[in-house]
Amino acid sequence: MSKKIKLKISSRLLRKKLKKNVATSAKQCRFLNNPELVKDIDYKNSEFLAKFITERGKILPARISGNSTKYQRLVSKEIKKARIMALLPYTAFSY
Amino acid sequence: MLCKYEILILTISAITKDEQEQLKKYFLKILKDENGNLISFDRWGKYRLAYKVQQNEYGIYFLMRFSVAQENCFKIINKFKESFAINFSTLVMKYLIQKLDSFDSLDYKRPNSLEEVSSEEDIDKIIKETEIDIIKNA
């Protein structure tokens, strides 16, 4: 008769499994829900674009901002144009 | 077919009114020569720049929009680029030429300049908030 061996699961693994089971609300693209916001994606509108950069001036990735690929590309293009015209910084530590 | 373009120009903060008018007249002359139409020439005002440009911390922005026939668009753009490089090299620090879609509206949003001074109420609010922060940190 073969004995069933119970393996001990570490607490770290348990926490990992619990995290997977917990339902996390996925971020939704704000531009898909509100098509009127697409007009605000403009290199001149630096106040709106500043929401998509970090404190250090880096562009936020789509998995954090929640943007779809189409609008993430638009936003990043306009941020780069605004950086050329000194409306937005390249890095936060410029002065 | 008409093509619409906009040029955002960043000049030094020490630009005088005469030099601004000289800029505008020069651009109007170029447009006239190539049968273009000026849509708007807006002065945004003085802004603090996100980083130093040619050792300047402040600058004045101008936004110029014009329409021109498709055949002459490249000529006009090249003339503008030459003028920025040769005639106005001391005044103009940066410029960006952008083509506009014909069906897009001409409304746009821009950040508030330093010349758009806040009212006294706002200033009192700011002072109160800074006092509270100082007391908390002390």
C-alpha cells in the first residue's frame, strides 16, 4: 500500500495562491468610455498630459494608466512633442 | 485643396512689441507671396519652461495657424524654417510645425501663463495653506 505524502506548503506560496483567487478590478481605458476626452490629447494641453507622467517625468505604462494601445500611443506621441517645446520635462531634475 | 498648418513658436522672454510685430509682418509677407491665408496669430504669454532652453528659464509662446494650397505647402514650410534659422535666430528658441486635419475644430486648450495673475482671494488661500504646512512641520 503506497502512502500518500502530504507536502508542506510554505506561507509564501499560500499568499501567492490567495492573491490569484482574489478578483482585482481591471482598469478601464478612460478614452474608450468617454470619446470626448480624445480631443484633449494634444501637445499644447500639457496640464492634461501631465496626468500620464510620473514625478520624475517618465511616461506611465498602459498597465498602470489603463489606456488601450491606440490611445497610449497617441498620448506618448503628444507627450514627446510637448517635451520638445519645453511644456513638459524630460526628467524632473532639470534645474 | 487647402492644407491647414499650425506653428508653435517659443521666443525669448525679452522680446519687445516691435519685434513681435516684425515677426508677424514677416510671416504675413511669406503667406501673401505663396497665396496663403492667416487663420490666427495668438500670443500665449510668458511661461516658466520645463527645462532651460539656451540658458533661459522663461519664454513666450506664439501660436500661428494658416491655410495654404497643397501645391505651395512645402515651399511655405521651407521658407518658415529658413526664417527661423537665419532672420530670427536670436529671438526664436524653438518651433514646431504641425499639420491640422481639415475636419478638426480650431479650439484648443493651453496651460495658464504667468501673466494670467490669480485674484487676491486665491493668493490669500495660498498663504493660508503654506502657513498651515509650516505649523504642521514645525
